[in-house]
Amino acid sequence: MKNILYFQPSDAKKFEIERYAKSLNNYGNIPTDEIERALKQFETYENLHVSRLVELGTALIAKDVNEEAAKQYFETHSQYFGSKFERLRRITGYLVGTLDRWNDGKKAEEKARVKHSVNSAINDKERAARLQEQAVAHTVAYAA
């Protein structure tokens, strides 16, 4: 593990275990050897998305300190999981965000539409395995 990605590959920073341990120890005493053991699972990755470190830190704090401290840590660092997005829909050739400006006919058409899910044919474990394969192919560990 060499770099931490925050939002884009261009903002990658060199990973420093001392800095990570200091961040975790703001919420409780986590032994450095335990942090190093937990990070071993990411050794094969060239890059690591910061969301993985936040998830790992939350788990370590919950185990060694308490759930409340883990929740505080997660809330403080959860901005790295990305921002919320507005759903875009394609109805009869138009890309739209919300239905509030549609007339009754368009709203009825949208309501009557059969919705198909791309991922409905696979289960959660298989979906997670596919995402992990993609991450390995790009040498980046992403949060599942």
C-alpha cells in the first residue's frame, strides 16, 4: 500500500501509518501493532481509497474503545465517501432529475412503466465479489 486516494487518482497522497494511528488515537488508545495487523489485508494494493481506512478505523475503535467513539470517528471522516447525487431518469428520450415539472400524462407514464434492475439477477455476495475483482484489476481497494 503506497498511496491513499481521496476523491480522484490525481489527489493521491503517500500513506503514513503514524498519521493514521494518531488520527485513530484521538478517539481512544489503539495499539500500533493492532493497526499494522489490520492493515496487512491491504498490502497487495498499490492504492487504497480513504473510505477503506475510515471503515477499518471505525471497526478498530468500536472493538478497542466503544461504539460511541467509533460513531464519532465515522461521522467526522464520512465526507470521504462522496456526495449524494440526484437520480437521473430517462423517460421517452428525455433526461430528467425530478418529476415536479411534469404534466399529469408524463407522471402517469412514469408510474405505469415497468422498472428493470440491472443487478437483480445476482445476489449481494456475487455483486461484492465482482466489485472486488474490479478493484483488484485497478489495484485500488474500494469500500464495498
